[in-house]
Amino acid sequence: MSIRGRLIFHHDGEFYEKAGSDYRIIPAPVGLELRRLPNRAERVSRGIYQHNGTYFEKVGTNRYEVIPAP
């Protein structure tokens, strides 16, 4: 997936981008949309979920957007 021209990879709540021939862990970019929440995401309020310090808002059927921490 990409956001603002950056190609982002993710696996169960960890976000990565290519760095030469390797990958580096990065903070989840605000505005990035996912089809699924990470496996251990917890609901913190209606439509808002949190996993490992990253917050997600449900924005549609099977769509979640990374949002700034409330």
C-alpha cells in the first residue's frame, strides 16, 4: 500500500518501508487505510481501536484509518 508516495508494508500492527535491500520498522503513517485491524487491537471507544500505541478509526465496512493519538 502507499501513502503520500511512500510504499508501506505491514504485518499484524508493525509497519515497514524499504531501506536499500532491507526493511525498517516505521511509525504507522496517519491517514493510512487498512482492510483489517491487527490481531490484538483493542476497542477504546466507539469506532476507535488501539494496538501497540497506534490508533485506528473505522471509516467503512472493513476499512480502518490510522489516526493521531487522541
